[in-house]
Amino acid sequence: MEMVEIVLLTVLVFFVIVSIHEWGHFYFAKRAGILVREFAIGFGPKLFSLQRGETRYTLRLIPAGGFVRMAGEDPEVVEIQPGQTIAVRLENDQVTRLYLDRLDERSNVIRGEVESVDLERSLKLALHVEGERERYAVHPAAIIVARGRDTQIAPVGRQFGSKTVGQRALAIFAGPLMNFILAFVLFMAYIQMSGVPMENPDRILVGSLVDDKQSPAAKAGLQVGDEIQTINGQRIGFNVDKMLSLIGESADKPMKWIVMRAGQPVNITITPALDAESKTGKVGIFPAYPTRPASFTETFTFGAKAMKNMTINIFEGFKKLILGQFKLDDLGGPVKTAQVTSQIAAQGIEQLTSWTAVLSLYLGIFNLLPIPALDGSRLIFLGLEAVRGRPVDPNRESMVHFIGFAMLMLLMLAVTYNDILNLIQG
């Protein structure tokens, strides 16, 4: 597979799993009537920005996730104070635009000093205009223009905090939910492409290569899909244990393999490498079994089984993380994930589909962990609100999420630094 194609597929994988997650938040927030100010992929400085309706869609520099910014959760709020001089534009006797700066450059506006203003509940504005007190109704979608930026006002009914606990919980949970749905669909797609194991297999295939360039199998020219016939003259058939035993006993010793490829026998010489941990020979392949096309029912059942097994593996990984049974090299940030994704993309669309399903499932589960700043933590605060009958102090909740986000960013920086270091050192 060409390098450009691999890079594009790697970028596409990240874009799809993050976009579907944020779309879940976006869709259910909009259904609840919440004003969504921004739909962002990535963090940091903006690379691309497009305004459509009430929402600004942005692509940002750091590809480490995304966010949906809802009214009522704004980090920056444009406020208008009594005594401030502003200019307003009217349409159908309602204020549709409020200008806070460069007032002399505005045309077709009314300029005055603010006496009182309420842009959340009554939507009323009172101005002193040329010595007269004027009162105006404010349109619920009026725009505040300040410092070269347009900000739509958010009446209290359009804010996140004004919605019921159920509506807010659904808007938050919808992100991980979309990842679970995507993972299940992709697992089923993988089953359709790869098939299901035959009931009475009689041969072993090369399922995948551990490393597409550096493993002994890759260097010797072994390819995914090759049917293993004999090793050192001994017929393998369906005996995986026999194959592993022969390889394990032949560390640093050349082995003669005969494989069937496209219906033709191919002779290959492979020298297994000594594995430091197991002290046995390894060639760097994952065996696979002959498959047949999956039926409609089997697509669902095998897809569900694959999702269940992978969920168990993910939680086993979290368990080791909690118990401290890991090294920094065991963790992977965006750099390592992108590196692994590109390697899997080179193996073909089937393996990439399965890997994308795994990443989507992992993202959904990870976001539901009770870690501050993640969706799971926000759902816990909503649960407390439902039990107590009143919300937790917003300032305290914001502080918890801020600290959690800062810790996650520090961990990501450490992991990313280690990934880059390992990449440089090969």
C-alpha cells in the first residue's frame, strides 16, 4: 500500500472515531434545544473554521480528541454592563445585533448608553439615546459583536444547565454511545469481509504479521493469507502446537517452509529470532484458520462476540493500570497510536476495519471512566444532582474538571514524549 494512502487512512480513522463521538453530543444537545456554539475536532489553535447556522465547525491543531461547546458552559462570556456605550441594529422592532466596539464605523445602528440589559430571561434592553430613555426587545438569536468576533446570545432556555437531568445526561452519554454503535457496526463489517472459521479446518494460514518490515517472517517474504504446508519437511496441517514447537526450537536456525500462495507452492527460508522473554524462537506471525462467508445471523453473533471479548481485554488493561502493573512503554499516546494504525493500514482494509472498531470501543469505554473532565465524571455529578435534588456548586465542579483535564494533559505529554523518544531510537 502506498505511503500517502496509509497516511490518509490513518488520519481518516482518527477523524471518524472522534467525529462520531462528538456528533453524539452535538445531536442530542440540539434535540434538547441547547445552543451548540462550536463543534471541534482537536484542541489548540484553529486550523480551519466554518460557521453554519448557530454552530461553528472547527479543525484544531492537536489531534488528541475534540469537544462540543454548549451555551452555559462557555469559558469566555461576553458581558454588557450598565453605563457601557454600545450600538444596536434593529429588525422588525427587535435588536438583532449588539456592537460593543468600533461604534463609529457601524452604519444603520442606534447608539446609546446602557441603562439595563437582560439577555437571558426577559430579553430586554434599555438605552439612553440622545437624552431619551428607549426600551427594546432583543431577538432570542441576537448577535453580540466584540473584538472582531460574533457571539450569539443564549437565553436561559437554550443553556445546558436549564435542561432536565435526563436531557443533560443523554447529551453527555451520547458521545460514548455513538462509539459503541460504530464499534459494533465495524466489527460486523470485519466479519463480513473476513468470514467465520470453518467447522473442520484442515490447514493454517498466515493471519497477520507482527511487524510488516522487521520480523523474520516479513524479511523472508511470508505474506498474509499464505497457507502453511510444511516446515522442515514436516507436514503441518491444522496442528498449531506442532508449528509453534518447531519454530520455538529453531531460534537463530534457518528453517525451510513451503506455503501455498495463489494456488502455487512457494519455498521460503526463515530464521526465527530468539525471544528474550520466552527464550524460544519467534518468526512474527499470527496464525489464522480457513474461513467461510458469514450468514446474516452469524454477522451479528460473531460481531457481538468480538465486541464482548475486546471489552474484556480493555478492562483487563485498565486493571493492570490501576494496580500499577505497567511500564511507561506499555502506554500509548497519539503518536504511538498513529504509528500502530499506519502499520495496520498497510496490512489491508480488513485489519484496519477491525482496528478502528477496537479504537472506537476503547474511546467509548475510556470516556465513561469516572475521571474528572471525562464524560463519566460529568455523569456522576448529574447523578449526584438527581439524588440531592439540586446541582453541585458549578464552581466546584468546574474546578474538579479543570484539575482532571490538566492531569490528563500532563499524562498525555509524558506519554507522547516517550512515544517520540522510542520512535527516534527505533
